[in-house]
Amino acid sequence: MKRAADLLVESLRVHGIDRVFCVPGESYLSVLDALVEQPAVSVVTTRHESGAGFMALADARLTGRAGVAFVSRGPGAMNAAIAVHSAQQDAVPLVLFIGQVERAHRQMNAFQEMDYGRVFGSVAKWVVEVNDATRLVDTVATAFHAASSGTPGPVVVALPEDMLEDLVEAPAVQVNRVARSAASQQDMIGVRDMIADVERPLLIAGGLLKSGAAQTTLKAVAEAFAIPVATAVRHADLLPNDHPQFAGHLAYGAPAALAEAIAKADLVIGVGTRLGDVTTQGYTFPAAPLPAQKVVQIWPDAMAVGHVRGLAMGLAAEPRIFLEQLLAVAPDAPASQHTDWSAALHAVARSLREWRGAGDVEDGVVFGDFVAAADRLLADDAIITIDSGNFGGWVQRLMRFGGGRMMLAPASGAMGYGVPAAVAASLRHPERQVVCFVGDGGFLMTGNELATAMHYGAKPIVIVSDNGSYGTIRMHQEKHFPGRIGMTGLTNPDFPVFASSFGTLSLTVDNASQIEGALKAAVQARCAAVITVRTSLEHISAGATIAALRGSAA
């Protein structure tokens, strides 16, 4: 006989989970006790449940396995809800275990009681409460299967605290294998022929190609067909950005030059992307519901294929397998018109990194100058985490990704992701540089996870763009309500002192002449570091200034 809690932890081990993230809570004390006896599963105790959830999402990106977080009932679950939403938006497998009130007290409005099916039902792939301890092992197997099958995403498992102490006969721990689907040979020949029949094909690569093996195959397909590859939002690392077939990053508000160039495509093949509103620039390219060009979409969940737009072909297939199949039917040599088209798009993408703006202006450092220096000085295999905010536009535009340099960023637009993700990445890859770009708003949401970094020996370099504003919202105010600005100004703490209080190396950049020295010092220190950059608010984004926005609105 074994406690249900011990069986749960054993199930985690058998599923290949070697690290979980949590804020400890009394509603799952038995699991914490069981984890003490299981050295194969390390536990990272975070300072807030949102931090635990974001770390689990980043770890999932890095390992290719479902991320796992444990939180307590009620308030703990609500604090973790942001990670559940991000997992759904970003198609990242996540299993969130939540403590629950005792079974005898359910439906009695007990302390911190919640109905998690109703709370998470619209965003999670599956929500289940385990009231029978004999079903715990198979329920956990189903949870991991659901999180990784079809469209990856979040699963929520509620664990009544008294159930975890039940003694049950120890069943064999099962793993429900995820099915991998492929296209038919006829379909592959059809896709090959469509590419051959057009002059300007474009492949849009998405987050389901995040693994190293998938990226290697993507590169081979791009070269074999001379087909340009644009990447979906927040996945600029899928193809080396200096590769001749790299055609740009379809981030929010893509530069006009890029949008105009790719709009000339006469065939779009979306692989591993749902072709959502951000990647398609508000459903304009490829348009929905009726695109102007032929569109082929490859995604493992048939329900998502062609969900919002008409397709020339839709395939419910695993994206990496599809690329392997496509490579097998590649032509002996790519078509010359495809090579020319690819070169033209790459030239546009490359030109967007050729920024020669001023480093200093009256109200601070133009953040692009800092990012350009970081691109030169950081390692080619650095892991870069990016929080949400206008500062990220500089990172996405001026920094080279791919070829080993990885981007971890939330397509969901969730602020607060950057620092926890950097902590998780540094713990997973202590031998690599891990650098977080975060705004002053996002930093004060989850910057407390620097305490977690110091506790476990993580060594991220955190770069805080401090312009005293919720910059993205300020930009939209300037666009849509010129002269009516409010609620976006921030009174910040002394960030260098704040960072030092955690025990990190703390550096400050007040002008452009200090950028290179600060970056080199942070890299050479090989410890957790925070660089506070006094950033210009006037240069509010990579594509606009406040003065220009006001001028266009006048």
C-alpha cells in the first residue's frame, strides 16, 4: 500500500519530469512530503504563483516536455491563472496541480474552495478533480497526454488534500503515448507541386518547431526548395536570422517594409502555427476568412486547421514529421525564381537590423543602442527571454536569433514572464548565458523572483528598460487619444538599490557610453546581475517617437 501523494510523485518521475515549480501550500502538504523522498524530481520554490507558472512554461519550451507547477487552492490557483492562459495562447504543454479542500467539505463554501472546472473550463484543455485515489495514476497519465496531444496546452488537476493521504494498492504507473500523425504521400506531392507552380512561395514557421531536430529539418527544407521562411510571433529563433532563406519575424505591428514585401507571396505554407491575429497582422496576411493567395496549413489538431480561413490544403500532421516528408520529395535543385524571391525577402529582413539612430537623447538612452550592443557582445548560444512591452520591439528587430541563440517570449502578451523565464532557463542551462529584457512595469510584477535565482544559484542577466511608463499603453494613448494622457506614468524605486538588495551584481547605464562596459562586466562576472538602463520615453518604440505620433494624430 502507498499514499496517493507518493504515487503522484512516482508518476511525475515516470513521465520524465525532473523539475517542478511551486509555492508551497497546506492543501498539498502530502505531495511536498513525498517530493522530499524523491531525489529524481527537483523542486523550485518560487516567491509567487505567477512566477512558478511562468517558470514551468519556460522549462517546457527548453525541454520539450510538459511544464509542471504546484499551487495551493483558491488564491494560489488565481495567481497561477496567468500561466494557464499563456499556455493556451502559446500552445505550450502545462500541467497545473492545485490543492483542493477536503472531499467532505466540497460544495459547502469551505475556506478557499473553488470549482476549478468552472474557473478554468474556458481556457484549459481539461480540468479534473481526483476524488478517488485509485484513479490518481491513470488520471495523471491522461493529464500529461492531454497537455501534449493535438494543440498543446494547459491541463488543471485538482487534488483534495485528504485524498492525497489515502492508502491504495500501488498500480503500475502508466504513460499514455502521444500519437504522431503524418501526411499521405499524395498530399506531400500536392504540396511539392504547389510550390513548383508558383513564383513567390512563403513558409511561416511557428512554435511547434521549437525543438532542435525540427529546426534542423526546417533549415534543410528552406535550402532544398529555396523557400523563404518567416517566423511566427515570438519565434524568431527557428531559423538563423543571417540565413539566406530567413524572411523576417512576424511580430506585433511588423515594420511596413516587411509587411509589404511578404504580401507579394502567392503561396503561404503555415507549419506549426495557428496563423493567429498577431502573426497575420490582424488577419490581413494571410487574410481571414478569404486569403488573397493559396494557403496551406499544417498543425496536429484538425479542429484548428482552417478554423478561421479557407485553405487550399489543410493537414492535421505533426509539423516536424511534415517537414521530413516534404524534404523527401524535394526537387533536385531549387527553382531560380524561388532563389531570387528568397534573396529579395532576406534583403528586406536584413535591412531592418541596420539601425543607426542616436544613442543618447535628452530624456535618456535610446534602447535600440543598448540592444545593438547586446547583439554584438552576447554569446551566439545565449538564451534570451523577453517580457512584454514596447522595449521588446527593439530586441526583436535588432538582435539576431537562431543558430543556437534562443528566444523565449510569451505570444500571449503576458507581462511578468521575462524574469521567471530567465531563472528557469539559467537553472536548466547553467553553462549558457541567459539574458532577460524587461520593462520597468514588468520587472515590478515578477522581479521578486530574483530571490529564487539567488536561492538556487541561477545566474541570469536582467536588463531593465526604465522609462517610467507603461510604454505600450502610452503609445496607444498617443495614437488614439492625443493630448489626453493619463494612468501610464510610473514612480519607480531605485532599481540599482533594489537589485543589490537581492545580492545580485547591480549596474547602471545612464548614457550610451556606459553600455558596452556594463554588458561586459555583467557577462564576465558570471553571476546574477541586473543592468538598469535609463531609457528614453520619447523614443517610445522601435518604429516611433512620441513627437511623431502626435504629429500624425494632429
